[in-house]
Amino acid sequence: MKVVIFGASGMVGQGVLRACLLDPAITRVLVVVRSPLDISHPKLREVIHQDFTDLSAISEQLAGHDACFYCLGMSSSGRREAEYTRVTYDYALAAARAVSASSPGLTFTYVSGEGTDSSESGRTMWARVKGRTENALLAMPMDAYMFRPAYIRPRHGAVSRTPVYRVLYALTSWLYPLLNRLAPRHTTTTEHIGRAMLAVTRPGAVEERILYSPEINRLGGER
């Protein structure tokens, strides 16, 4: 199986990339990035691209893939809705259109978040935008899955690119066993997200199109 990853430099994307490189069923991993990842692996290929609203220049490289794992995102903290929409909605839809046109029949998996507002009418800006993005992706003629994790524990060296999140994870990592015990339905790891993304590409693995942490953990294996 051949896969393409957007957002491989982010915390979740690092977990997904690791899962893909470790899985013997994956023969090639293409990452679309703005700058090199500084990772060397026989399966790994990189495409350096700057404009994530227009991927027409790399359409040939996007051809021939079985799945796309879209992990690119940004924090909504301090962002205006227009800026957050450009990265969250415009980039995701541009990627989905490009990969589905270049690789018809592929599986598209999008990392959203618990609390996403499918009605698109709530008061929380990020939840509305994420909901609009999910709805647009699910309406496209492709096999799409929305991942809605809550608290994500970084594993195997995965690091958030957002400074405040790096500090938060560093301060709360020791609490994860307690969080997992008290709220197991709201916790997962980058490792389980990566393995679950691979799992949804298998026919009949799951019927739901919107997956929360319990289903992600089931598909990704026991914690």
C-alpha cells in the first residue's frame, strides 16, 4: 500500500509517519512538506511545496496512492477566524480534491478533534470551522474518515510544533496514567492514532465515519 501524509512534521503527523514506516504492508510513504523532515528511510519520499491552497504543480507525485492521512493543522489560540479557516478548511479541501483526483478510490483520513461542531453554528470558532471542514470532506465522493481525539499523549519522541502545547505536554505527561484511568474515553496516543489510521484503510474495519478516542484506541490496539 502507498500512502501520502500531510502534516508529518506535527505531533500527530509524526506518530502517523512512524506507524507507516513500521508497517510492512506500506511500501511507500510520500510526505508533502514545506521544508525537509531530516528523516531518512527507504520507504520515505518528500515533496517540498509551499502553496497548500494549490497543489496542481505536484499532481503527478500525488498519483497512485491508496490512502491520504491529513494531519496538518494549527492552534486557534490568538487566530482570527479567516486565518484559521484558511489553514483548517482551505488547505484540507485543497488536499482532498488534489489527492482524490490524482488517486481515485483512495481513503482520506482527517484529524479533527473532540468538540467539533457538525452544525457549524455554535459559538466556538475552532469547532465551527472544524465542523464545516468535516462536513465538506464527508460530502466528497471518496472514502473519508474523521478522527476526533481529545487528550493525545505524544509517544516515541513525537513533539508538538506549538510552543504552548509543548509546555503543556511536558507539565502534564506524568498525569496521563491518572487521566487514562479517570477518563479513558477521552484519552489516546500518537501511536494509537497512527495505527488506527492504517486500520481504517482495511475493508470492513469500521462502519463509523466519525471516530472518537474509544474507537481510535480499539483500532490502534490496547493502550
